[in-house]
Amino acid sequence: MAIPFMQCFICSAQELDSKLFLFLLHLPHLDGPKLGKLLALFPVMYSSGGACVLMIINGGRTLDHLFKTICDHEATCHVQSLTSTEWFLVFTCVAILVAQLPNLNSMVGVSLIGAITAIGYCILILVLSITKGRPIDISYGQFDVAKSNIEKISDILNALGIIALAFRGHNLILEIQGTLPSNQRHTSYKPMCAGVTISYIVIAMCQFPLAIVGFWAYGNKIPFSGGLLSAFSQIHGANTSKLIMGSIYLLVLVNYLCAFQVYAMPVFDNLEMRYTTKKKKPCPKWVRTCLRIFFGGLTFFVAVAVPFLGSLALLIGGMVLPMTFAYPCFMWIAMKKPRPNGVVWSINLGLGCLGIFFSVLIVIAAARTLADKGLNANFFRP
């Protein structure tokens, strides 16, 4: 029963994890330019791009659900719903239009709106799941009794992977470090620690109650993909008012738009930095706009080409977990240079190796689950 219970995290964890590990960009100075770029810039860009593709896929589908909620049949609105590809394009255009903010320092308001909307729809789903009660035919029984020990271990690792993705550090650090002033005399160490602590508390307050109540309310009715939002819409959508369902989808949609901005900003900054370095002059506004349109078009193409990317989220996310669970430990050793084989050195080395081992196990478990359940690889058919 580990997987159905932990699927309750999926609904909002994927939206709350919307920032990346900025301090990894210091790795080029620690391990050499080539190795540093390979270890830091590639995972950051790969994670940013993949997350933006997921935002387009999920945001486009949310737009479709919102439209169908408001216009439940053609006679109401006298218009026909767009195709999935067209909804993806609509979301991408809106996201790129909002993405004209210059840098992370200008995104505090966007992030605040994203956090408020995430908390808002978590609360709505939580309250409505309790008030509307449980379906009659749900079950909490151990339907995995026939599974082998290997399958049960794989389920447990997948469940831990979902928790790890919800609480990984790079969903906090980038924006906190990017928006807090810091210098050698007045560092941002204390406000960053306070921000991280508060952020994790808020995430926990959203995720754990949602998981517990969701499992209580839906049990084995929780779909393998889609999380609580899909479960709620399938079970209670018909007897829920359009206003409430539309409000939930609207909050989710705004959150996806805000998350897209924060995920995409590292890529924008990197592209603009390369232009500035090559041209030896500041990046003009028209170039900045073109770069962002190019990135939006590229992510839109990938979203249309690989619309099943959400099914690979745990596998792909597990590959970048070392940025949270391993890199900081190794970076601390490289920067602080504690006494080799000492207590502090051994603890950091052990935790870093454990983080890599944990990430590898999650990737293996996710790959095994995909091999067991299969994958609907609908290329270019969103």
C-alpha cells in the first residue's frame, strides 16, 4: 500500500518544487572548469528544461479541464475545445509572455503568487475531500499481498522517491539566494536558513495532511498518475459546482505559470551570460526576448513530442537528486577543507555517498516500475 499512499504527494509536490540549486554554480571554481560545468551546469539546465516541459504538459491539460468545466457542452459556449497540442501552445505563449521579467530579483512577487496558489488549492482539495466523504466501494486492503519481496521493496523506494522529490533542497535555495543581498561582511546565511526552514514547514504542512486525508478519502481509487486532483475530479467532479472546480483548476494553472518562470530563469540567465561573454556587451531587450521565445518554442516542441514525460518524472527526478543529497556534502569538504579522516570529514563524506546511493536506488526502482507496468509512449500524440 506504499505507492497508493505516496501518490497523494504527487498532486502538489510537483508544483511546489519550483526552484533549483544556484550554489552548484560555484562548482566550476572548485573542481575545474570542465568538470564543474559537467557536474553543475548540465544537471541544472537539464532539470530546468525538463521541469518547464512538465509545466507545459500539465498546464495545457489544466487549461483543457478548466475549459471543459466552464463549458460542459458545446451548447453552453458555442465553441469547440482545442486539441491538446493547441492547449500546450496557449500555455506556452502565456508563459513566455510572463517570462519577460529580467532576472530572479524581479520574481519575488511571481514566486509569492505561486506559493499562495499552491497552498490555496491544497487547502481546497483537503477540505472538500473531507466534507464530501468517502466513496462506498473504496478499499484499504493489502492488494499487494501477491507481490514478491522485490516488488514490495521497489514500491517502498518509489514512495521514498516521491517524498524526496517533494522535499529536495533545490526547490528552495535558488530563489532564496538569488533574491537576498549578500556580501562578505553581511552574508545571507541567517535569512537563508530562516527561509529554508519556513519553506520546508509550509511544504510539510501541505503535503502530509493532503497525503493522509487523500488516502483516507480515496484509498485504492487514487490513479497511478495524476494524484489527488485527478482522484477528486473523477469521484466528486460531477457533484461539485462549476465555481469550485473552476477555482481549483485556475489556482493550479496560475501555479504552473509561476513555476515555469522560476524553473526557466536559470536557463535564461545562462543564455544571456553566454551572449554577454561572447559579444562583450550587455544583452539588449530584443535579444533577451528572442532567447526566451526560442526556449519556449524548444520546450513546447519537446512537450508535444514526449507528452508522456510525466510518467518518467520519478526516473528523471531521481537522476538529479544528488544535487540535494550529495553535492552539498562534497562541496563543504572542498570549501572548508576539514581534517581528512576526521569526524566532520567522515560524516560529510558518508552522507554524500549515502545520498548518491539513495538516488541510484530510486532510479533503479523507478525503472523497474516502468518496465513492470509499461509505458504508453505516445510520441507526437499528446
